[in-house]
Amino acid sequence: MNYLLLALSLVTASIALLYTVNIIRVAAGRIVWANNLAMIVHLIVAPVAATLTVWLFQLAVAR
């Protein structure tokens, strides 16, 4: 097991979670986007970070 890749996957998981929570807060009407760029960045970074998390975790536990 590669612990560096495992740690990186945890970091990317937390980033994906934070961006996803912000998207949910906007959808619930609790906050608004500062501008359209913020919306686009959140909609791109959240799935990319989630995909990167899965990929890094698979690399970390591969034999």
C-alpha cells in the first residue's frame, strides 16, 4: 500500500466534499454565487476531484 497516494486521495476527497457542499448550499438557497466563474469552477472541480480521489485510492491499494 502506498501511503502517499492514500493521503493524497484523502485530500482530494475533502476538496470534492467541500465543493459539493457549496453546490448543495446554493441549490438550497442559503448562499448565492459571487459570479458565474465561481459557479463554473465549482461544477468542474467537484467531479474532477471525486474522480481523482477514486483513481488515487485505486493506485494506493493496488498490489
